[in-house]
Amino acid sequence: MMTTAHVDTFARDHLPPKEQWPEFVYSLPELRYGETLNCATELLDRAVERGWSERTAVLSPEGLRWTYAELLTQANRIAQVLRDDMALVPGNRVLLRGPNTPMMAACWFAVIKAGGIAVATMPLLRAKELTDIARKAQVTHALCDARLADELGIARAACPTLTRVVLFATTADDGVEARAARKPAAFADVRTAADDTAMIAFTSGTTGTPKGTMHFHRDVLAACDCWPRSVLRATPDDVFTGSPPLAFTFGLGGLLLFPLRAGAATLLVERPSPDMLLPAIAAHRATVLFTAPTSYRAMAAQVGAFDLSSLRKCVSAGEALPAATRKLWKDATGIEIIDGIGATEMLHIFISHDEAHAKPGATGTPVPGYTACVMDDDGQPLPPGRVGRLAVKGPTGCRYLADDRQLQYVRDGWNYTGDAYLVDDDGDFVYLARTDDMIVSAGYNIGGPEVESALLAHPAVAECGVVGAPDDERGQVVAAFVVLKPGHVGDAGMVDALQRFVKQQIAPYKYPRAVAFLPALPRTETGKLQRFRLREMAKQRVAGSAAP
């Protein structure tokens, strides 16, 4: 590590001990960055220096459109608001709260330019969740969309370090916009070290308790220079859009960092439900779409009502992509989904395939710059066909903020993502389940996502989630929670029909012995299924009714 530019050294002081870090590998020439690096400078100022000033950088369905030069100017002015009006010093943590808008993007870059650490939060978080994040990261400042200020105001009372809050998306004289308008257009970015923390990203809470993951300035650029360069291969003429929030690293990369690294534009949709996203794609001729499998499935039935001929690349991540969903989208649009697995701990995607190498059920191969293998419980590599724990290393990796779970995620230099995988005979990595979601029933190992994929192929099933339910005889049984499409009834006849259908699709021992019908599945704001909630429900509602 070189000397930090951070005056407030909280982040560096709360990194895990160096011996608990994963091994970082910089095998590609483009990953060899200098010791001094500000990722906002590289993504914005360098873009203008390359001659992209008049290219569209960000736009919204409401008609706002900023060029690269305008986005840079706005970020520079907000950086001065942070430094001059809010007394930010390099290393302070800044909570960002807002939907996907150009202003939210400008605020993110402003924090980085000023040497702050961005702590972006999901718009739907409530005061308790905001309090947990602010206290964990010892947040000192906040930039918040005025429409979301109430919950932050409640949280602030329990956050003694959070002393400065300014609102945006407001015409108030003390709001970010008015303050920024009074600042000069130029700003000298803080010359941060490449290994200064740029952002603390909190995991989405699928296991119940979010963890703060610390990523350096060089990590942000490394995420831009691996998967997007080798797999996505975007061009400056592309228009990106999608549903994941900018507070989710899938969204931050796919909807802000990656398009700007390529000189492309990004269409930021505040409420990216299928009803809003599809017309936005059609109206603005978007070419690259990022969203979760659940959204692809929901949109597939509606694509015929919109002109999506501009779309050329569709990316899925965040959770496993069922083969049935892949087929449904391709049948509807003709586009093969690019699947990938990433993690907040790794910042973005590290195993993936492009359109030409897509294979139903397989995630793909390690992204150039990363190495992956499947390990047994003793940390030894397994041969093809054997199920084990996915382990990854590359230019990004896990550094939890003051969290003992670092010792679980990193072992022997490898990042253990918590996923159960196997490598098939073609060398493709095939996802089975989260390691804590593998269902062991009467000695058989069953991956919940495989059963989900079979259920989703049934014409009556809109969504489903599969977990293990306790069973005295078998240890566990497969329990399915199903959301039916309109017009179908969740009765005993439907249970029998679904069980028989699954037995015809996959090995009969994998069929769900317990089936419950729900109006909706529990999901995080990023769309990830909260299996821990299904497991709780299975204990209470399903285990006692499992069929023999």
C-alpha cells in the first residue's frame, strides 16, 4: 500500500487484516494501474479528454439528457458542495439515497471525485435498515433524494456520526441543485491512492444480515476492464438500460460504470417495472439490457406490444437463470441472454458466457482476468462432474468491513462465493445451488434451482422457490413455494399435476414432496429470492404436510 490520500482513515483502519485478504491477481495488461488513481477521473474526465464531450452520457425517460461534458460539470459542482458547504474531507463516508436518475449518478461521481467513500443505499430501505448501514460504515454525510427524506430523517436520530445531510431532486435554495449551480464548473479531483477505498457496498440481505464490502479505486476500474471488455463488448453507440438499482453492484456496473467506460449512454429508469422498462426501451432505442431472471420472465409476455428491435444484448445476473426463462425470452425476442455470476464481494461478474457460447443450465467459463475452480470441503480441487464449493480469485475480491465473516468467505487466498457448482465435460461451470441451500434428502443431493427450472416449464407457474423442509424420515424433503398465473387454482389437483410434471422433467427423486401456493415470493429490492424466509415458512407450514 502507498500512502493514503484519506484524511479520515476509518476505512483503512477497518479493513480485514492483510493475511485474511484474498490473493489479488492482475494477469491482464490493462489491469496494471498506477499507484495514484481516482476512478471518477478515469471514467469522466478522461472521457472528455478522449473527445466524448458532446456524446450523450445519461438520460431519463422524462426527457433529461446530459452529455459527458454536462455530467462532468454537474459532478464537479456537487463535489464542491461536498467539500465547501458540507466540510467533507477525503475518507469520509457519504450515504447516497435515491432511485436510478442522472442526479443520483452525478452524486456518486461527486463523492468519488472529492475523495469520499460512496455508500449507496436502495430506495426502498426503511429507517432501521438505513440506521444499520450508517452505523456500520460510520457514515458522516448524506445526499438524499428529497422524495425519500422521511426515512433517513428518522434514521438520523440514531446515527451520531451522520451530521450533514443535503437533499437533491428539489428546488429549495439549500438543495444540492441550487448549491451546485453557484459553484464553478471545474474541480481538481482528489489524487487518491489506487488502494484507497472508493465505495462500501452492502450485500442485498438474502441471508438476513447485510455485510459491507470495501472496494478500492482500482477495483472499480478492474470490474470495467474485465467482463465488459471480453464478454459484453459494448460500443460507443450503445444505449444501456435495466432494472437493478445503482446501489446494487450489478446495477452500478451495468448501468453506470460500464457504459461510461465504453463511451456509451445509459438510460436510467426510476421505476423499472416491466410496464415502465419496455416502453422506455422502445422509445429511446436501448440496445443493452441488464435485469434479473424474474424480470425477463415477466417481460416476455409483454414484448409483442413494443418495438424492441433496437435491443441487441440482454444480460442476466443476480440469481440463477432458469433454462425455461432463457427459452421464454429467446422465443419472444430472438435474443440469447448473456448469463453470468457475480457477487457484491467480487464487485461484478466473474464467470459468464457470450451469446455464441450460451448453454442452457450452464453459467459459462471464468472471465479473462479471473480463475475459478470447484473445491471439496478440504479446499482441494475436484474433477469435472463433482459438486463442490465455487472458489474464485482475480483482480477484485472480498474485504468485509469489520466483519468476522471474512474468515468464511476467504480461505487460502480464494474467495468462496457460497455457491455449489460443478464443471461439466465441456469445461463450463454449472450452478447447482447456494451451498447452504443444497437439499439433502434420503442421501441424495438436490439443487433447488434445478427443481425450480422444471416447475417454471409448467404453463401454470409464474414464479417458484424451492428449499429443503425438515423431515424425520428423510432428513429433508424438497418443498416448493409456487406463484400461479391468473386463472389457475392452487388446490390438491394442482399439487398432483406439478409433482407429476416435475417427475417427467428431471430425476423423479427430485420432485417436490411438499407444495405450497403463495400470492408472491419474498424478494429483496434487487429481485433476489430470500430463501431464508422460505426455509422459515417451510418449517412452519410445509414440513408436517410432506407427502410420503
